[in-house]
Amino acid sequence: MADMTRREAAIGLAALGSLAAAGARGAQDRVRLGFIGVGNRGLQLLNSALKLPDAEITAVCDVYRPYLDRALERVGKTIPSYGDFRRLLERRDVDAVVIATPDHWHALQTIAACEAGKDVYVEKPLTITIREGRRMIETARRTNRVVAVGLQRRSSTLYADLGRAVRAGVIGKVTLAQAHRISNMWPNGIGRAPDGPPPPGLDWDMWLGPRPRRPFNANIAPYKFRWWKAYSSQVGNWGVHYFDAIRWVLGESAPVSVSAHGGRYAVEDDRDIPDTMEAIFEFASGRLLTFGQYEASGVAALRSGEVELRGTMGTIYVSSSGYEIVPDRPGQFQTWEPKVQASTIKGADGNLDDRHMANFVTCVRTRERPACDVEDGHLSTVFAHLANIALATRSRIEWDPTQERITNNRAANALLHYRYRAPWKLE
């Protein structure tokens, strides 16, 4: 907790420090960034990096040539571009890399970057298996690299303030936290597409990387891979944001049991993940976290905001612009007076992508741990993996967070990792 408090206090200073530092440094002292993956999310992060006067983009990489051309146009000057990330990592004019590739590539590329002496900003979800995350932490520590994860709420002063208030007992003991991701994709979802040849400029074999060889399908690449279990999941894509924010606010690290239910109930498309899913996580401290992924309905599930925290004395509804505290009333057989004042706390963090990228660049200079360090990113991503494993095995699984193994289902432990396609290895 002491380390968390120190990092909270540093978030604002680190974000601003990257901007202020340029006034005292010349261009030759800029942090030189290489971008690996410049599609949808990569281009957004590239835009954030371009705003920083003490950083410059010196190389870009993507397996899809149209994405490379678009990124080069956005950078506005001639810099090296690659289809193979390993060539970018060989460059001496790259101090750090920003990785925004499909999720199944994050572990291999982060580890390779650390081994090459580069610091790393890697997008969420950190991994697609739990063992990948642990190996990334081990490599980052051994090589003394800064590895930040793109869970931007860690750069939010609003969530930092909320966490201090909740841990101080503003609504008593929180026994339940809830969050949902809702987007009604009924009836056609991602649609249906036949297998076929990849589009010009796409290196499909490199896109697949460690995953099994299969024919190209436009409903997988370049964007829709997160509706396929082999490459990601929507719980990993969206849920990890809320798992991380709730875990941070409550001061929790890991669940001890997980159950999940869901399926393809209404949406007719190519996906092999649920269109409706709910997961329940239990903590040893005596509280629950529930998450719902609803893609076959669209009405808000909470009274307001994106996160609900239910305490013994009141409930908090959190949004990106503030949070509302609602006092509780005594229930059956209870006679106490309300102990919490109704209030609304406003907050404005600005562009969290910009703040998070600025924090990373500052930490490359100072060697401080970033707002969302690789270990925090891993712990939060584990929630998504455990939910998917519980659903796949149709069981309530019990989790040992110290050993990082499932203790009551031997078959479920086989899903903690998968065999990479040669020549790729998790070193």
C-alpha cells in the first residue's frame, strides 16, 4: 500500500514532467520511440507520442503495409519502417518501443524488446495466457527495463482520489464491486466471412506468429480478432480496464475463486466467444467483483457511470467525469441513522492516453516504475483469463495467486498456457 500511495502521488507529476522537461533538454536528449503495431490503437498512441516535445518517433513496424504508410504520413518525416519487429529492435536509435499489436504477440515482443535493452509500453490486455504475464515480469526485472501497460485509468487522478477515499472507509466496507461492458451487436455482430487470400500488403504468416497456421479470414484480421478465443476475448479487451481500476481502488491483488456463465445466445456471426457473459470473482478479504459482457442487449446496467461500489454505509457510482456517493438506509431489524452524506465529486483528467504516454516517457528517463507497471498489468489481466477458463471448463475454479495455479481442477491448469507454433518460443 505504501508503494501504491507513492505512485499515486507521482502520476500527475510524471505526466506533466515529460512536457516540462523538454525546455531544459535538446533534441538529442529526446526519448526515441519505435512503434510496433500502428493499426487502430497503435495510431492513437502514436498521436499521443507526437504531442510530447521530449520524445520522437524514430522507426515504425507493422505486418500490414497500408498501416505503415498511414503512420509514416502521420509522423510527417522519413523514418525507417519494417514488417518484422526484430529488425526494429536492432536499431540503436530506438530507446523504447510502444507495442500495439494483436494480443497474442504482446508477450513475445515485450520480452524480445527487454532483451534488446529497450523499455516498453505495451497495450492491454497484457497477454492471452497467465504464464506469458509471469514471464514478462521476470524478464523486465532481470533486464532492469521499464515496462508500462496501457491501462490508462492508472493515470487518472479521479481514480487515485477515489481509491484513497474508499480505502479510508468513506462508504464502510465494500462487499461488492460491479462493472459491465455493453454494446448491442444483435443481430449480425461481426458478420460472416469466408476464408480467402489475405489482402495485398498483409504478411498473414507473421500476423499469426505463435498461433496455429490457418487460412486468412477478414473476420479475424486486421481488427476483429478479439471475437476469437485463439487471439483474445472481449473480457480481455474491455473487462481488464475495470478489473484493474477496481483492484486498484479496493487495494486487492487477486481473487481466490472465479465462476462464469455465458454463451452465444442471440448474435449470429463468426465469433467463437459469448455474446452474453457474466463472471464472479471472490476475494479472501470478503468481497465480490462481478463483470458482465453484454453484446446482445444495450440498456445501461448501472444507475449511472461505469463502476458501482456497494459498501455497508453507502454506494458509489463512478464515471469518467466524477463519482456520486449515495447514502445507505438501515435494512431489516436495523435502526441506525444514515452515516454518509450524499455528494457528487467532479473530476476531469483530460486525455488519459496522453497522460499515460507522458508518464511512460518520464519513467524511461527517471527509471521509476510507471503508473501501470507490468506486474499490475499482469495481475489485472489474470482476472480475464480466469473468467475465460471458468467458462471453458463450466466450473467454479479456486485460484492460488502465490503459485499462480488452479487448485481444484487439474484440466483447467492446462489452459494457463498453450504450445507456440515453431519457431516461436516463450523464452
